[in-house]
Amino acid sequence: MTNSSTFLYGANVRANGIRQHYLRYGGRGRPVVLVPGITSPAVTWGFVAEQFGHRFDTYVLDARGRGLSEASDALDYGLDACAADVGAFAEALDLDGYALVGHSMGARIGIRTARHHAHGLERLVLIDPPVSGPGRRPYPAQLNWYIDSIRLMREGAGIEALRPFSPAWTDAQLRLRSEWLHTCDERAIVATYDSFHQDDIHADLPHVKAPTLLMAAGRGDVIRAAELAEMQQLLPAMQVAHVPNAGHMIPWDDEPGFYRAFGDFLGVPIQGEAHAGQ
């Protein structure tokens, strides 16, 4: 870390009956809870949290079954449990008036949290949420893409084994992912992937009361125009921002565009520099 780092510490808290691990940055301003995607431990979002930390009291959460949070064959890895985790986490740390920023899986968790565990939630940002569900088109990524890469990293394979899975990523990005991917519990990944197709987040949207911003990637095929229009019909007050030159992993593909897309939705603009996951 450099002297300008906003990183404060990593810690654990017992909330919703499990150990939840998080990283904290900044320490001042509006509380912001970042919830990453299906195979992204908190540390892999550190480069984003560093920039958020200049403006906000930022917490990056390891979802259950990822990173250093609790994992076991007895845990429920479903969407309802993950949403309850976020609500309990915010309550345990007394994060009143917080903003929830979720990417992919984290965005779906955010929608369910905003419906059922909204106490203290003041703003919601949905970053390229999977729109699959009952009767809808499948999520475009295949389950084996996740499981095969996890198993390789669990066996100790290096970044070259991971490169075919993310060929556009830099060595630094691959190195960090290869270091932490083995901490993603397969049971959690399978359950989340199944949830993408079984849980109906569209039914939650009309019940979301917090001001909401949806950030859509221009590439990646996670959200199509008609699907975005449907979500806007279900939540008419929702703001939409586009990052046209980014795929699903928006801050990895276009980090400056990612920060610009927030505008002043969180109260103040995020004036981040490009670090591309390093």
C-alpha cells in the first residue's frame, strides 16, 4: 500500500448467525457497502474501494462462502440468506443511511435486501445485475466456467492456467484472482448460479423504496435493451447509466467510465484514477 492508501483494516463481525469478513476503507462520509459478484472475494474489489475511500466510509463484504467469510456444507447459500446477511451486517455495524453498491450477484442481493431488509438503506446501486429467472433466458456465462477455474486454483495452478478464462485481463488482475479464487466454495457458487435462474428479482423491484441507480455494461450481454426497459417499468424511479465500452466486469474494463457513471448519485462524484485491478 502507498501512503495515499485509504485502506484501514480487515475485520470480522458475527451477523445473521455467521462470521462475515469485510475490508474497510476511508472511514469518513456516507457509509457504502460494496457487495461483489459470484466469484469475487472482497479483496479483488480493493482497487475500487481505494477510490471510494477518498469520499466514503467504505465496507467491502465477503459474501458467505467467499474469501474469509464463513463457509460450510451446512450453510444456506440462497439469495434470501445472502440478503439477510447484508441487512444484519449493516445493523451490526450501525450503518444508518448507508448506500449498497452491488455487482452482478451482489446487485441481485441488493434488490432482495432493499425489499426485505431495508432498515438503514438510503441508496442502492445495481451494477449489471443478471436478469435471468423463472421463464427468462439463461444467464450468459456457463457454470463450468466458474467451477473449472476454481478447481485449477485450488490445486495451485498459476496465472497462465487462468488466462484462457479471462484473456483480456492483465497479469496483475490475473495474479490477484488466482490468489483468492480458491476461497470460493463450490457449494456457494453452484447455489448462486442456480439462484440466477430460480429466483425472481423482477418481483422484488416494485417493492424497492430506496433511490436506485442501475449501471449497464455496453458489452457482455447480461442486460439487453428490452430487459432494461422492463426493469424501468417495474421501478419507474430507477436511474440508468451506461458504460458502453465495458463488459460485465465494468471497473476492470473501463475504470474511469465506471466512476463517471455514478455521477453524484451517492452525494458526491467519485473522481477515481484508473488502476485496472492492480
